[in-house]
Amino acid sequence: MSNDRQEKEPPAAAPVSLIVEPNRGALGRSIEALEEAGLTARGCAEIEEAVALLEAHGEDAIEVVVLSVTEGFEAEQVSLALETLPEPRPALLTIFPKGSDVVEMESEAERLGAQGALARPVPLRALGLTAWALAQMVAAHRERQAAGKAAASLEEAAAPVDPRTHLYRFEHFKPLLAAELKRARRYGIPFTLLRVAFDSLAEVELAHGAEMVETLEGGLRLAVSRALRDQDIAVDLGPGHILAVLPHTGHRGARSAAERIRRRVAKTRLTLIEGSAGTTASIGIAVYRGKGDVSFAQMIREATDAVAIAQDAGGNRAAEVPLTRRK
């Protein structure tokens, strides 16, 4: 009997799994199932403990996280912690309560960024095998990534910065920005996002051509960058859009920064033979005032909605979402 148990123990190099489950009985049974499947299993009954473990070990230690999505259990905090890790992140397997609607379950799993979803009652063998398969997927991804590092080109090494705009790429800075907001929430520090949308670029292109618009937009992006402080970050969101990230900035500072950007953009002109061309900016403001619980995605949505408000009012202005419309 003891020999059988010894054979089933995973080797030291076994993939590491983390199960986050408030029910300690279910937690113990799940750990056994994961170890039976060949994983090194760690368990947490508290969200804070799981988040601290993910932050301490980073992306290299844990291949898969098994997360219980239970009422009153803040599963989104684990999802946010995973978002702050660099790629390839641990895979996320979500477990939902008995009787969960399949469509709603899949939608919630997608929102949390999960690669798999199961509904209770989950056979322990199925749980172990599913977690093992996801861990192998992450391990294979990491092996491919490590093998490709030696052959990475200079262009790939510079990928976080867009060579055309010289602004940071959003996909590379999203984890950093999410982590910055997370710190702001933890320590009660204000944090601001400004979404800058250049007005009427389509009309400029119609009048002067795409090449002129590209040249003008280069000057506009430079104007936005120069309007920011050294500690602020300008991120490329695609043609006509910039995200300005302002750490340690409350409502008054956000308004001041938005006005600086608005004025600099309005003054930026492209000299042409027949005159000059320019445009204005609609700026959406989203401020975390150091209180409450808000996600990075919610702040992006609020800043985007605020841009629409500024544009509907005629552009060349900054706007915020009214308190009555905020979630």
C-alpha cells in the first residue's frame, strides 16, 4: 500500500497548480485529485492568500490556477492578479456552483480570462485531468518561448514601442497598467486614465490624403507626449487614439492634464502649400479617487464613454461620465 502511494507522488519537477477554494473540505479533496493527476498542488481558502502567492512567485512557478467561483468569494481578484503577470501566464480553470446556467457560466469564465470551466459536481478524476491538460499547455508555451528567445530579432526586442508613433504598445503595457491600478486600490492612491481621440481626421484625409494625415498625427502624438509629466505614460491605442496614464493623479490633476493636452493639440498645425491643416482632441477622463473597488477594464470603458460625451458635445474638450451613469 505504501509503495503504491509512493509511486503516485509527483516528481519534484511536476507542474505546480494552485487551487483557490473557500470550502476547506472541497479544498482538501481537490488537492488530492490534482496530485493524483501528477501535479504539485497548493491550496488557498482565502483570496488574499492566493493573490499574495501569485505575486510572490510570478509566472514561472505556477502552471494552472483552479478557482472556485462562489457567491461572496471575490474571484475577480485572482483574475486581476493573473492579468498583471507577464506572458505566458498560468492557465485558469473555473469551477461554478451546481445548477449554473451553461451560457452564463461560459460568459463569466470568459470575463475572468479562464481557459476552462466546470460545473459542480465535478468528478475528482475529471478535475485532475483537466487541470493537468491546462498545465501541460502552459508548460509547452513556456518551452517554445524559451527556445525562441535566442533567435529573437532586434525588431522583436523593441516590440513594446511602436516604431511609427514611438509610443508604448497597449498590449505590452496592459499588465503594467493593471498592476499600477491594483497598487492604487491597495494603498488608496488616486489614479487617472485619459483617452485622447483626435477629432475630424477623416475630413483631413479627405481633403489632403492619407499621407498628410499620417504626418499630422505624428505631430499630434508628439504634442500629447510633451503635455504629460515625466512619470506619466502615453500608450498607443491605434490610429487616432492615445491612452495617457497618470499615476498619483486625482480629479484636479486630471482636469489640468486634459486641458494641457487639448491646448497643445489645437495648436499643432501641418504647413501645406495651400495653407495648413490641423484638428482638435476629444478627451475622456476616468479617475480612481483612492476609494472603492474598480477594475482596469472598467476605467477603460469609463474613459471611452467620456470620449463619446466630448465628441457629442462638438469635440475639442474634455469630459467625464456623470456620477449617475457610473457603475
